Amino acid sequence: MLETIRKFARENSESDDIHGFPHVERVYDLSLKIGKKFDADIKILKIAALLHDVGRNKEGVKAFKRNHAEISAELANNFLATFDLPKEDIENIIHCIRAHSFSNEIKPKTLEAKILSDADKLDALGAIGLYRTIGFTVKSRGGVDQVIEHLENKIMKLRNKMYLDVSKKIANERERLISIFYKSIIREK
């Protein structure tokens, strides 16, 4: 089942490192690393992490300005209906997907949802986070000012959006590099 889900996620991911399948795999790995420190349902985490961004490159995100987490949750719900999973598990997976997004403003209610939310945000911090921020800005045809704006309006706020202490510790470590870069780019601009 997990390999079928992984294949579906890969086929429905963007084709870049920013929000594509490499991002999904990093979030998957971080979710498991954090989840193993708690009594989290690893099966739920694996499935939710793999499916959390499957709606990101769908037409409705851009055309109707819908949050990708909502579209991902709908696609995941339809896809998971083909498996023999308990209703409660599917509900938890869908909640994890809906609650992971920074901009969807849905508060995670389960441990697994908190873990996925934190793992997704952690991937936007540190060296990979800087790479993703700059890549996203360039892909969107932005420049230095837009990188600074993205750092100020989103990336530098992520550390305070973590739910779990272990995630906060990782965020603090990764935030140092973001802060150094931010101060340097402001000074050099």
C-alpha cells in the first residue's frame, strides 16, 4: 500500500526541489524522525507526509486561489477511499494534510497533524530552506526584494509556529543560518 501511495505522490508532485517530491521526501523523513520520539501513529504520518502536497500543482490552486492543502486533502481522501483503511485513520490523515499549511490557518488537533505541520515548516528553514526560498522567488520571477519580503513575511515567522519542543529546537538551529543570511542580504543590498 505504501509503495502505491508513494507512486501516486510522486506522480502528483511538482517537478522541482522547491515543493516537488524531494521536498515531500524530506518532510516524510523529518516526520518519522520526530514521530518516533513520541507515541505517534507512524502509519498515519507516512501516508499524510507522502500526500500532503499532491494538490499543489493542480489547476484550482492557481485559477481559484484555493489553498493547496485543501485540494491535497480532497485528492488524498478520494485516493485513500480505494484502500481498506479505518475511517478514523483516513480522517486523521486528511486533518494532517489540511492543517499542515502555513497559510491555511487550521490548527492541528492530533499529534500526527502537529508533527506534519512542524516537519513541513522545518523544511523551509536552514540551508535547504534558503535554497527553496531563493528558488521559489526566482521561479516566480522575483528578485532580491522579493526574497527579503518572503523571508520577513513567512520564513522568519516559522520558528514561532512550531507545536512541539523537539521541532522548536531544530527550528532554532536552522533559524541561525536564515538570520545570518537575512542580515547579510539587507546589508549588501
